[in-house]
Amino acid sequence: MKIYGVAVKENIPSVKILKKLGMDIDDTVVIYDDSKLVTLSVKKIV
């Protein structure tokens, strides 16, 4: 299972928070079809 986060690319503080949560940029999935957004994900271990 993966947990996803989405932020505006230019909003560096938001991207940094998602990275602090252990997320990495995930180019394999597009949640919203908007080139201004970046998708990050982290794999949840259950």
C-alpha cells in the first residue's frame, strides 16, 4: 500500500514537509492532471 501526497511544485515548504514524512517524488502516478503539481509517495508497511 502506498500513501500519496500532492503539492504545487513551486511551494517548496510543502514539498519539504512531504519529504520529511518520508515521501519521495513518484513520477509513475498522476493523481491530478496538472503540470503545476508534484506527486510524492511513501510505501506503508503493514
